[in-house]
Amino acid sequence: MSIEQKAIEARVADGFKRANFIVDLGIEATACGAGWVEAEMPILPRHLQQGGFVHAGVQSTLADHTAGAAAATLLDEGFSLLTIEFKVNLLRPALCDTLQCRAEVLKPGKQVCVVESEVFAINNGEKRLFSKTMVTLAVLPVAATLPR
Amino acid sequence: MSIEQKAIEARVADGFKRANFIVDLGIEATACGAGWVEAEMPILPRHLQQGGFVHAGVQSTLADHTAGAAAATLLDEGFSLLTIEFKVNLLRPALCDTLQCRAEVLKPGKQVCVVESEVFAINNGEKRLFSKTMVTLAVLPVAATLPR
Amino acid sequence: MSIEQKAIEARVADGFKRANFIVDLGIEATACGAGWVEAEMPILPRHLQQGGFVHAGVQSTLADHTAGAAAATLLDEGFSLLTIEFKVNLLRPALCDTLQCRAEVLKPGKQVCVVESEVFAINNGEKRLFSKTMVTLAVLPVAATLPR
Amino acid sequence: MSIEQKAIEARVADGFKRANFIVDLGIEATACGAGWVEAEMPILPRHLQQGGFVHAGVQSTLADHTAGAAAATLLDEGFSLLTIEFKVNLLRPALCDTLQCRAEVLKPGKQVCVVESEVFAINNGEKRLFSKTMVTLAVLPVAATLPR
């Protein structure tokens, strides 16, 4: 494994473990490279909405956080990211044991970064796409992304 | 209190209590009427992202669920809702003890409903807006919103 | 060419020619199939914004209309479409002689349809992506999509 | 009229007159102040889609451009704006003689600016809202917003 790939993996792992809400939901990174990250989470009863489907907020959290991690793989030292906005299309109600996500950077940038996230489950070897999200992130000096 | 207002309150309360993820996050409805709902949640360490701010996924969950509840106040018997899509603009990093949300129906409909949600905190009597979300929901017969 | 392909082409051509604003901008369909449409337009000085780039509104029109056409290729007789919402990410300022668009249906549906559109130019044989749009359309009986 | 108000009006007028596509559509600014702009356009047959309603692309152009102008009223000298993304909810099909728009800055910023635009018509003294748009703009040195 290249030094760069090791650095990417360390950065991604760090970005998941230090985020309380991500740990609380059980979301973990499973693979990554320059410009992309994959993550997954086990779906438990506490993740559901009133109808018994995975809550849109769970899908959005997974999509947004994985997108931020994908953008972070391309970031210069000393910089960090904050999500400016995202838009999620929920294509069908989500029902599964494990929710997966793949985020890919569509447009890196020095000021703004755009990432696409797909949230899906694999069922009998087939990919079932539940939602697709476009995320815009601001690139900022690390200090600007921490509480004062 | 009118019979209609009682029915609205019962429906809204039900929509929050039966959603596991909402209960898990600690989100509760605080006020409602025809076409609008207010909700709030205490912010705990487990709701934060890596920088120490409230995670965008927490804000989105609050915004989306409260929007759905607002739309539900205008729904005919026998119908339910599923979020089709939403878009959230995160205006500034969120730091607070209690996160509040007010959702108002912008356009009710027999097939599609559009709702605006604002997520904010009150600090020293002043409203600090953290995010604004536009939510589109599909109106469906109840059976179509439940797992088969 | 199959009868179905002929019917798709006729429907798509019709959807571009009967839309005044599309004819006015010079947008034409160039290829199509079940679930996708490609279109293009020549960029003239009148399509630019104050900086000299293609106006975002031009890109949005091209993306939205081509998306509607892609959704229409999958529509049952007697039904038509109205755009409910779309979100466009403008990835870089657009400068070109000919703007192209490819729209693909991400999720067909009896009530709601979701389509992705990419707007780009081909420069020296290379694709330059200017914007990506997610479009949600309502499927309605034809009469509901015409002025009363 | 204050010097500041005069400067705002001059800047807004300039931003509409120098944009070819805006002149071509017939869009004109009608009022403005610090953080907001109003604009309108006459609806002609060439602005319609296939069903006879105002094309979504026309509404989007009006919403996006007026939003940019609203953000520009708060800009420091030497800076300009580019739209990063916008999302429009089309609430009902638009049918009218004159389309109006009011854009208000929701969150100004040194790097990113968020603006809301409402597109509507006044009919018999009553406001009919056709669409609502959230626009995110990047604040950039003027040179970065011009073709190289």
C-alpha cells in the first residue's frame, strides 16, 4: 500500500471515529481512495421511522458524512470542511439489515467541493438504490471549522 | 380547544412517538396547528460531529420529521406521507443546548406537499437560524407507506 | 428501428418542438431511447450572463427540459409530466460554442419520477461537465397538465 | 435618497443590463435595498412550455438572477459572485402576464452567500406564489468571475 493511500485511510478513519453522532449510529468507513469513500451501518430498530422504514435522517447522515470524508481525501494539510448544503432524493422506502454508501467527489475545489453520495443495500447480490444526495462543502482553514 | 385542534395534536404526538429514530434522538413536538408544527431536542455530546458542532444529520432529521408532521396536520383520513426529497442549507455551524424547529406547509396538495423547516436555537432571547430546509412529500394511501 | 423506438423519437421531438421557450433558445433533441434523452443548443451572445459565461438559467432550462423528455419516454398513454422541483450544481463557469445535455431516469414511477441531467461541452474530444441537476417530476393525467 | 441607496441601485441596474440573457428575456429590476432586490418580466408566448405555462427555466432564470443581484447589494468592492447551486420548488403551474420576483439574502458571507427567491404574479391584488428557490453563491475576486 502506498504512503498516500495509508494517509488517506488514516484521515478517513479519524473523520468517522471522532464524530460522535456517526459512532452513535454505528457508521463505519469500509473502503476509500483519493476522491471516494465507502461506508456502512447496521440497521437497528432504533433507526426506523413510524412506518418501519429507515428514517430519511439516517440516510441523510450517512450520505452527508461519507461525502465529507470523500472530499477530505483530497484536502491540503491545514484545511477542513463544513457542509454548506445538500439535497437528497429518496427514491424508494428503505428496508434492509445493512445500509451502504458510496461517495465520490464530482468537483474538487480550493473554496468549494461537490460530492455525490449513493445510499443502497445489497440484497441477493443486487444493489438496491434508496437515495442519491448531492453535497456542497466549503473548504476552510481548520481553525474556522472549530467552535471558538 | 376545538375538536379539530385536539385531533391535530393527537396526530402530531403520535407521529413523533411512533418513530423510533425520533425518540432515540430525543425530538419532541412542542406546538402545532393546521399546517405547522414546532419541535425541539436537547443537544447531547452524542449528537455532535468531529468539530464539536451539531451534526448536519441531526439538523436534517429534525427538519425532515417536523416537516412531515406539519404536512400530516392537513392530511385526509386514510392517507399518509413519504418524503420524496429535501434540500437543506446549513447557514452557520450549530452550537447550542436545545435545537428548535418550526415547519410550515408552503403548498398543500392531494399528490405532493411542500414544507419549509427552519432549525434554530434561542440564545439570550434571540433566534439564531442554523439551517433552512425545503421538503417535498408524496401523499399516499396509508397501505403504500408501510412495508409489505 | 423498432416501432417502440420510433414512438419514443416522435414523442421526444414533439416535446421539444411544441415548447416555445425551447425553440426560442435553440435547444434540439439529438438522440433518445427508453429512459434517456440527449439534447444540444448553440451558444449565442444572447445566452450569456454579465461575466460572459453561459447564464445558469440557460443551463437549467436545458437540464430541466431534457429531464422531462427522458421521463416522458417511459410514460403511459394519457399521462404527462410537470416538474415539481430541481436542484442544479454549477460545477464551473460554462464557456463553449455548443452546450450538450444528457438526461437519464434514475427512478421511474407512477406518481413521481426522478431524473439526472448533465450539462457539458465537448472540447477537443474531451467532455467538460458544467452542471449536474436532479429533477423530480409529477406524473399526471394530461388534462391536469394543461391550463383550464 | 442616501448615497448608499444610490450606489445599490446603480449596481443592481448594471447587473441586469449587462447580462444578455436577462435583457433577452425582458427581465428588469424594479426595486432594491441592502440585501434584497425585486424584478419583473412580461410573459410572452415565447416564454411558455408545451402545455402553455411559463417554462420552469424562465422562472429559474428570474429567481437565480434576482438572487445574485440581492447578494451583490452586500458585496465589498472588488468582489463578484457566481452561483454555486440552486434548488427550485415549483408549487403550481405558472400562468400570468407579468412574472415578479423578490430575492432576499438569508445569510451573507465572505465566502458563500445564501439567498431566497420567490417568483409570483399579482392577480386581482392577490399574490400567487409559483415557485420558491434557495440559491447559494460563491463570493470571489472579480477577476475569478471573468473568462480568462
